[in-house]
Amino acid sequence: MAVIGSINSNKGGVGKTTTTVVLGELLAYLGKKTLIVDQDPQGNTSMQFHLFQKDSPEIENGILLPESEDYHIAELYRFRYRNGEEVKSLIRKTYIENLSILPSSHRHKLTQDLLVSNTGNNNTILKRALKAISHEYDYILIDNAPANNILTVNSIFASDFIIIPIKCEQYSYEGLQETLKSIIYIKEEHDLESPQFLGAFITQANIITNAFKETSKTFTANMNNMFFDTAIRQDTKINDIEREFKPLLTYPNSRALSDYCNLLLEMGILDTQTEKFLRDTIKEAM
């Protein structure tokens, strides 16, 4: 059964999509069959794998236009898929071996309104769907929109763990606190044992500055050491992968790639053999 993780934050621009994509690439490189689930109607993760039409006219004035031939995550919620074959019909292979994606689309913008009008159990739609295919993957990573809504609730119900990226700034830190409060409330309200909060980590970090050192120290102290030791350093190659839709693994000298390798190790979700292989790979690259 797959280990399912959710990358959450109610603040935009903190690196959720980049984190999801790079961790997915790393797990695939390590030989793990990995699925990325794009829950964001903006579709940035799907765009990274050439599976999202930015200017697609699927919606006009809040109304769905005639059906597209391709179904995406919007249909998973719309039709409440829970059969393995139905869910697999939505999944696309990417250009990276071992890495697949359940893409988003513009139609996903209407999902919340659709669920509000439905009286069924709207919290576990994603969980039931992923359960039907979980045995076919080693890891499933869920990229969420910068919001606390019913889609985020679905990701929490479906996940084994959560990680939260933040920027080294006050507004992002406040967003972290709000996201944690929401997760705690949902778990307590529904008596959920999972997901486990593994930790938060700073992205786009200029680690040599006093501002970073003081701010990260304050964050860590205030959050009872719930921060990972690893911070993701500023790296122009991140802009390259977002602009040119290239895997970060094609940039072997990337500081951010090195940091994400260390973050993956620190998360503690790898088996012993794979962890050793990754540590050895990092040593050889140094």
C-alpha cells in the first residue's frame, strides 16, 4: 500500500508545487512507483508535466462548456469514483519513469460548489478513490491549493503525513499557524489518528544572512522544534524548471536539489535500503 503525503499551506508562493514535483521526481529516481495528485484548480503541477491547458475554455461565466474528452480530478469528485479502473482512467504517465499524475483542469474550479450542493459524505471522496489504487504505488503525493476548503479536508482524510513549506517571512509563518490549527481541528473533530504532521521547512532561503538565521531561530523556538533542520536554498534553477518545465534532476549541481534530497531523508519515509542508496548518492555527488 502506498504511503500518502500531503503538501499543505494556505499561503501561495511558498513552494508547494515545486516541493511536490521535486519530491515526486526523487522518489521515482529511487525506483519508487509514485503518483502525484494535483488538487489545485490552477493546475501548476499538471502544467509542469504538460497536462494542463492554461487558456482552455472549459468554463464560461461559471458554467461548464461541452465535455472535454479528457477527464481529470474534477471528475473524480463529480462522479465520486471509488472503483480502481475508474480512478486509473484519470491518471496519466509523465515523461519521468515511475512517475504518474492525476491532473487538474479548469473544471476543478467548480468542484467546491458541486460538493456544497451534495448532501453525501464529502470529506472522504479522495480517500476512497486513492484507496482503490493505493496498492499499485509506493508513494502518493497530494499538491493542494493555497486554501482551507473541502478539497484540503479531503487531502487530510486521505493522507498518512503532512509537510508544510513556508517562506522566511512573517505572513508565511502566520499562514503556517493557521494551517496547523485547521489540521488539528479536523483531526480532533473527526477523531482521526492520521495524518502525522512531519514538520515545516523554509523555502527560497538565503541561509547566509543574519535575517534568515534570526528568523528561522525564532520560528523554530515558537513552534516547539516542529521545523525540519533542512531549508531549501534559493536557486535560479528552480525558476528554470518552472519556466521550461524541466525536471530538477537534469541540474546535478542544483543547491535546491541537494536540499530536497536531505529533506526527503529527514522526513523518514524511506525504507532502510533506499535511504542508504540516497545517502551514498549524495556523498558521491559532493
